[in-house]
Amino acid sequence: MFRPKIPTMPQPTGLVTPPAVVEPTAVIQQHTTQTPAPAPVVAPAPVPARPTVQLTPGAVIALVGSGTAVVLVVGAVLVSMLLAVAITAASVAVCALVVRSLLASEGKRR
């Protein structure tokens, strides 16, 4: 009753691709006494005409403003994290001093 029942898989459930058939090819070498013909000159492929991005002065100002805002927000987050770590370290140091003082005063009483 409490034993897990493991299902059996008679066939795989994923996509199964048949193995590729590789056919050997024969290499035929020709021996000629003539000089080989020069390779044909291939013209460079034409660059597809894509619209160029044109930045207007308003778009440049928007980009600079958004970049500045991102830098300020990230800087504020990093500074606040650094401040949190500094405050935590200072409070741990104060707690350590208090515990040390309590232990030292307890040893003097005896």
C-alpha cells in the first residue's frame, strides 16, 4: 500500500529521430599539365537597405535623462546598503563591548 508504483515505459515518449545514414563519396583526382584557371572574382554581397536610426535632439535629451535617473537610483540603493551594513557592524560592536563589560564585572565580584 505504501510502496510507490513506478510506471513502465515500453516506448520512449519524446521525439525520436532515426539515425542518419552516411554515404561515402569518392574523391577523383585529375592530373593536368595545364595551369589552373584563375578563381572567379566574387563581388561582395550587397548590404540590405535598412532604415538608419536618427536621433532627434529630444530623443538625445530623453536618453541622457533616463541614463542619469538610472545611475542615481542604483547609486542610492548601493549607498543605502552600505549604510545598513555599517549600522549593523556598529551595533554588533556595541553589543560585544557590553557583553565583555558584563563578563568582566561579574568576574571581579567573586
